[in-house]
Amino acid sequence: MHSFGYRANALFTFAVTILAFICAIASFTDTLNSPSPTVEVKVLNINWFQKQPNGNDEVSLTLNISTDLQTLFTWNTKQVFVFLTAEYVTPKHALNQISLWDGIIQSKEHSKFTITTSNKYRFIDQGSNLRGKEFNFTLHWHVMPKTGKMFANKIVLPGYRLPEEYR
């Protein structure tokens, strides 16, 4: 006859194996989801556009951000980290990315929203490269599941331009 410890170990091992199997199935079902989020960003106002005393350009924008991220949520989604960047090219760097706004969405009910906000983080270029500069807004998201691997993606919104003169 087997001891109590042997039986407890066998039961615990069986339970952990079943739990790992269920987690693997949950993670696999996320690969079947093909999300199609939408975003629209409008620049409502350029609050200021100035050259700092150290020679760097700084911009403050008022943005209207409308998103529908409901398709990112499945039954395995814990939360979604979302952030908006301004991306542009300079002669010195092929890609410059500046984070302007971010947020954490914890439920599907809060994933469709419209906000009007100034950039949460400073939009500064190290140098005088922003006058008349074309740039893209890019909405990035990272889906954090309850189990399985995290995945990320983005939507690029091209066609924005800063003024030629400081304000």
C-alpha cells in the first residue's frame, strides 16, 4: 500500500499537469484571435512651439485621441498597455520616437474611448530639427494575457506636420 505522502504527491502532480494543459490551451486560443483596433488622432492646437535656451526644440500639443480597442480583448486578456508616439526622421537618426501619451486599459468596457489631452510627456528634439518637420503618430499596444505570451502591435497614422516658425 502507498503512503499518504506518495498519494498526495501523485495528486499534486496530476493537478499541476492539468493546470499547465489548460493554460497552454488558453494561450493557444489567443493565436486564433485577429484583432482589428481603430484609432484616430487629431491635433486640436499647438499650445507652444519654441526653441529652448539649450538649443532644443519643444512642442506642446492638444490632441483628440479616439480609439476602439475592443477586439484586443479576449477571455484571456488581463490588461492592455497603450501608448501614442510621434515618429520622425532626422539627418542624424533614421527613426526618432517620442512618447506623448500612455494608458492602461483593464477591461473591454473601457477600451472604446475618446479623450482630449495635452501631451503627457514632453515633445523635445535634441537640436533644431522640428521646424516644418513631417511626422507620424503611432499607437502602440501590448496585450498582457492572464496566461501565455504577451504580444504587441501598432497602427501608424501618417501625414502630420509641424509649423515652419516658432510660436
